[in-house]
Amino acid sequence: MSAQIIDGKAFAAKLRGRISEEVAKLKNDHGMTPGLAVVLVGEDPASKVYVSSKGKMTKEVGMNSYEYKMPAETTQEELLAKVEELNNDENVHGILVQLPVPKHIDDHAIINAISPEKDVDGFHVINSGRLATGATGAQAPLVPCTPLGSLMLLKDHLGDLSGLNAVVVGRSNIVGKPMSQLLLGESCTVTTAHSRTKDLPEVVGRADIVVAAVGRPEMVKGEWIKEGATVIDVGINRIERDGKNILVGDVDTASAMERAGAITPVPGGVGPMTIACLLVNTLTAATRKLGLPQPDLLGK
Ligand code: GUN
């Protein structure tokens, strides 16, 4: 058997198209242009690439993009002051401080200084608490982008997820923990596995859904995977192979293709969904500010 490829790149492009339509409606009907502010502290090359593509895609859907580049020596107080300024800026509906921040800055303090209503990363304790408690309606959380995008791909491929065994490999605050919460919210039976999990191959082998988010190149092997399972590979690891620099995921795709029913490729799977979901969250934050209902972006 060879697994079906879940095309995150195409899904994300369609999603961005729907977002553009909703942004145009907001401009026309309410005179509002959603705005996303991204703050980058320091010179991390990977972060610079992410921030520039976030800015580009924000503009492409018709939103305003505000980029703030601050030097590596920026103090915590200076960064907190920037966050406060953006919290109070009427034109800014979403705020993202690119992580990691330099070591002398406490990232928890920064994240939790962002207004929860503008926290388009969904990292604020209020948003993670709302996600954990299943809050809905006006209290619904802004959900971290990578897990949100992964869930969209899963639901698009599988439909109803209830009762399925899901194993999330990884327990980061950015992906693993919120992913587990989202799957629990979909009534999956969820196991959160990690580097200390005993007999990881056996645990993964029970899963109908595997989400790999450990940040270790090709760690999850095809032989571990249950026949027909759906595999979401969150990893983006740069490695050298045969003298070439290539991107690989946290799953050994070649062997997983032999067992899985469907799998996200790297690149072109979850990666493009992350930025698309950042735009989803910015649109959500903007519509909520106007008291409007959440637009249906996934309607066929
Ligand atoms: N660095 C790597 N991924 C992310 C993300 O999703 N949000 C932020 N703010 N920083 C990141």
C-alpha cells in the first residue's frame, strides 16, 4: 500500500483565498482592514525568513502588515513597552512576537503581556486555559496555528474524529500540548507521548492518528505505524544528505508511506497551514472586535 498524500499546500492556498474574500467584505461593509503586527527581536536567520513570509502572506490576503525589528540587545522592559503600544493600537488586531526571543528575555512574561484578544499565536495562558476547558462562543480561544492547521487537515481527510485513537508525539506548548487538547475536544482518545515515553513504537502502533511534533529528523519509523493510520508530520528539520541540504520531517516518510493510509509531506504539508492559520486567527480577532460572527472559512 502507498499512502495518500495530504496536500497542505493546496489546502492552505484555498484557505487564504477564502480569507481574502472575507477581508474584502470587512473593508467594504465595515471600513475595517485587519492588521497583524509581528515583532522580531535579534538576528536569528530562520526567524527572519519566517517573519518575512508572514508579512508577505498577510499583505497578499489584503490585511495590513506591521513589522517591528528590534536589536538583540533589546531589554525585556523595552519589548514589554512595544507589546503595550500594540495592545493599545486600534489598527492592530493581531500581535505575534517571534520566538525564540534572546535568552535574557522571559518569553512567558512577553506572551502573557499580549492582550488575549490579540494573541493570534494562542499562547497566552487565557487562551490555553480556554482551549483546555473547551470554552465556546465569545469565550472561544484563539488556537495555536500549527495544531489548528493540523486539525483542519485531519478533519478534511477523515471527517468525524470521535472515538479514534490519537497519539501526539511531542509535548511543547506551541504544538504538542494544544494539539492533544484539540483532539480531545474532537472526542479522540489521546495519548501525549514524548522523549521519555516507554516503548514508543508500541504506543504509536495503537494510533489511528499520529501527530509527530518532536523536532527530531525522521524519528518516527514506518514500521511503528498501524496499517492505514493517518499521519501528520509537523517536523521541519534541515539536514545534509548526499552532500545536499534538504528538509525532512519528524517521520521517516519513505517507510511510513508503506503503512499509513494518508500522510502529510515535508515540505508542503503542515508548514503552509501554519501561516494560513495565523491569518485565520487575525481575521477571527478582527471580526470579534466588531462583534461579528466567525466567518465560515471551510465551507465547500
Ligand atoms: N517560532 C516558531 N514557531 C512559532 C510560532 O508559531 N509563533 C511564534 N511566535 N514564534 C514561533
